[in-house]
Amino acid sequence: MPPHRLSIAGLADSDLCAVLRLSGELDQASEKFFMDTLAVALDAGRRHIILDVTALTFCDSRGLNCLLALHWLLRRRAGDLKLAGVGRRLAALLEHSGSTALFSAHTSVGQALRSLPEPARPHWPPPAERSTDEGVSPPA
């Protein structure tokens, strides 16, 4: 079991963009995992990152530093970081730290994707996984 409580799931991607869902806690315990995981997307040439943070339950100053570092790295590559589904706690942290202006916050992933240039956008919503026996989506 990892020493942190953060999971990162890839939802969609294109040559220039990755859409990832963060679930759990972004803090000191998870910062290395976060940065290592996002480094893979950056190394693959992704210049636009959309983080779906609707399932992010906790983010402290170390988590904010992770977001700021990712923002800085993407800006150096002429890209950007977009946050989708920012909850009250994360919104308050961004506001109290004076970071609100740095992050493009959107109500949904779809809205965040529409703010990107068309060639950078991955297909959204992603196709549902199909069951091989019946050709239908598996139950949730």
C-alpha cells in the first residue's frame, strides 16, 4: 500500500493534452507521486494538462506547491494547467494564497477542453469501456 492517499487516473489524452482525475489527498505524502506521475505526461509531450479535481478531498500548502510547479513547467512549454470541478476547500486555498489568477478553473472537464485550441483537444467524453461478451458497459 502506498504511503499516500492520492490516486491519479488518465481519462483522455491527445498528442498535446492529458486529462487526469485526482482522487484523495494532495499533500506532502503524495507530492513525489504526483510530480513523478505528471512528469510522464510532460515527457510524452503533453503541453496542456486538465486536472479533474472533483474527487480531491484534501489539498494543503504542499499540494498547492505541486500545482504551482506544474503550472510553471507547463507555461515554460507554452502550455497551461486547467482545473475542473474545483470544490469549496480548494477554491478557498487558491483564494487565500493569492493563486486564483494563475489557474484556469472550470466547472467541468468538457468546459476546460472547450477552452483549448481544437487540435489539442482529446475526444471527450471518452468512449465507455465495453464488455467483450455483451457489447455493453459494465455495471458501475
